Amino acid sequence: MNKNIVAVLSTTILPVDGTYQVVTLQDSDLTEVKNIIEGIPHYIGHPSTKEIVESFGAVVAPTNLFEGLKSGESAICFSIRQGMSSRKTEGKTVDQDITLDMLSIRLITKISAPAWKCAFCGTINYGGYLCGQCGAS
Ligand SMILES: [Zn+2]
């Protein structure tokens, strides 16, 4: 997996607008996941999910606030699989004991959008369809 992983998250937190590619990883990718998240900061507070990612070598991030991905950067998300969360029945997940098979592991990559020059005003834009200067599409 040739990815620039910068964070391990518990949900698909996307604080920055942009185009993202989201891929759910298969169990067969797990060995590789363990290798690539070693030493990567995690932003996970949920106790048993935290235990799992730390057992894979992820380290506690210096801050609780994940500031988002830059173009070309990826994050690995360990979120509780749909239907496995106790949020629905108990209204919270904090005390829930999680095992690895209850987690869905997803790789999120922020796509670097190609730069383009507006035919109307000549402004160089990065991504999107509307010119940031004149609003032409
Ligand atoms: Zn323009």
C-alpha cells in the first residue's frame, strides 16, 4: 500500500472540503494495515477501539483535534460496523467492548485535484468546477 498515512481515526472525520476516495479494506489487508499504522498518530477516544489500534502500534496524537487531510494524504478509519454499535439500543458506544471483527477499516485519501485555468478570466483554480475568481464553470 503506497499511501501517505497521516492519521488513524475512529470515524470518517472530514473537516476540510475536497474530493476524497474511501475504500473499505478487507480482512486480507489487515497485516499490511498493522504495518502501516505503526507509529502513526491516532485520534481515537473510544477505549476498546483505542486498545486495538495501539496494539497495532498507532500512537496517541499530540492533540485531540484532527485538522484534516491535505491533498495526497490518507487516514485509516476504524469505525464500528453498521448494526454492531450499541448507540441504537443504549444511546452510547463509549462503554461498548469492541473486537476487531466488529470494526470496519477504511482508507480515506484526499485526492489532489488538478489545477485548471479559467478560459474567461485566466485565473488558475485548484479543483472544483467554478472559477474562484469570476464564477464561470
Ligand atoms: Zn474565471
